[in-house]
Amino acid sequence: HQSKKTAAKAYTKARREGASHEAIMAGLAKSIKTDSRFRELQFTPLPASWLNAGCYEDSLMEKPAVRIAM
């Protein structure tokens, strides 16, 4: 909920540079699942910073499921 106008400009810029809405949303969903910064609000990047850095294009490795041997 911070810097909404700046985030809107960053989103528009990313779209102009060829990123689709779907790619940005998929990148966000993947980041939320795998990027540790999203676990605590104080460390979560601002939307404009995240978009300007092109983080939606990051290839984050999903953590494998933990298996417990029995």
C-alpha cells in the first residue's frame, strides 16, 4: 500500500518493455512462494522496486518437498 503511483508507472513500463500481465503475475506468485523476503512484511520489496528490477523474470528455484523417512 505504499507508493501506488510509482508502482503503477513501473507496471506500465514493464508492460511497454514487453512483459505480459500474466508473466508478471506468475512471477509474483512464484516469488511469494520461494523468495524469503516475502515472509516478513518489513523485508518485502516495494512493488515499484520489484517491478523495476525485473524480479518477475527471475528464475527462482522452488524448494523441494521435505520427505521424512519412516
